[in-house]
Amino acid sequence: MSDVATTQISLFDARDATSVPTVRHSRRARRLSVRVFPGGRVEVVVPPRTPERTVREFLELHQDWIEARRQHAQRDRPPPPAFPPAAIELPAFCESWSLRAVPGPGRVRLAQVAAGELEHRGEPAGRALRPMLRAWVRARCVAQLGPWLDALARETGLCYARMAIRRQRTRWGSCSTRGTISLNASLAFQRPAVVRYLLLHELAHTRHMNHAAGFWRLVAQHEPGWRSLDRELTGGWRHVPHWMFDDGD
Ligand SMILES: [Zn+2]
């Protein structure tokens, strides 16, 4: 990327930080353009060496349009996701769990009270509940992904040594030279077909420790639709609930 640092121009209401447009100098920009993001942030993209006066005039000329778009964007802003959630969906395992609060004294506890039913007891749920939910998702992954990986290994004849469930922010899985397959706990929030593809992908790495043609041939042998599933997995982060990574306030 050739874009350089951003600057700010004080033309709009300084009391509202989102109304102050961010100016981004882009080497590839041919003309001035303005964007209003969801939430109301305004960004002006300007070609290199554009005088500040030109930017100012451009913004003044379009001020009404920007302001209208900004108010629209702010109105449409989705409310912050509720926590704790009333239910947790784990599409990978076709599971749906309700989450019920039972307020009372003592520290926070999380319990599976029946199939598909979770309860958290104790002090009104604050920060303590999030790590517990994450540990619970991880446990669901150990219980479900383990047998799934075993079944796929038998089906494909690809052997692995050990499975580990991790909570990573950037990768869905990995395979070590010793044959340890690490899987991301957030796979629980993906479609079964996508999860199956990732398991296959990592199993194929037990034979090819690279992404060369031979590797993809092996993957395609067991999953002809791997391309679209791989793409879907890349965008799969948006299905992961915020509490898997955020600790809240
Ligand atoms: Zn890979």
C-alpha cells in the first residue's frame, strides 16, 4: 500500500469526533473523493500534493451531502451486541444452547443443566463469565472435533498424532511436523461443510507440509468444492461472537 499518514481538518463540529473528516493521501487517487462509513466516520481521499485549501473547499462544497449521509449512517448504526447473550449457536455441531441467568450470591459459575441449556449462577455476570464461556466453547470443540477428526482420518487414510484446540485471532488451524493438528475454537461458529474442509486441509498437511500443487490435489480428491469453502472460511470471523475475544468494559 502506498497510502501515507492521515491528517485531520477541523471544519466540522469539533465536539463530535466522528464529524471531523480524516484526510487520507493516496498515491493512486486521481481526484478527491469522500466516504461516510457505518457509524458516521468521514474520510476524504486526496491525490498526492493536494493543497489543504483545495481539500477544505471540496469539503465545504459537499458539506450538506456529507452531513446528511453522516446522520443517516449514525441512525443505522446497529446497537452494541448484548452480553450475556440469551442463546449461543454452534452451527458446526448443529447445536443451539440457551443461556439463563440465575442471580445469587457467590462467584460466577457456568453449568450445563440439560442438553442445549446453560445457566450462569452467582454475582451478576461481569467479566468473569466471558472466559468461562470461552472455556465452554473450547470443551465443546474437544468433544466434537476430536471424533470428527478421527472419522475423517479413517475415511481418508491420513494419520495425525494429536489434536489441540486453541483460541487464535488469525488462523483457523495448523499442522506441526510432529503431526499435531491445532484447531481454532472459533470453528464452532462455522458451517459444518466449512469445518470439514478445514479438518481435511490440516490432515492433508500431514502428507504435504506446504501449499504446493500436490497438497491441493490431495485436498481436492476429498473435497472438490474446497475453493469456495476456503473463501468462506476466510470471511468466517464475522460469525464469531465478540465475547470470544473481547473482555468488555
Ligand atoms: Zn494450510
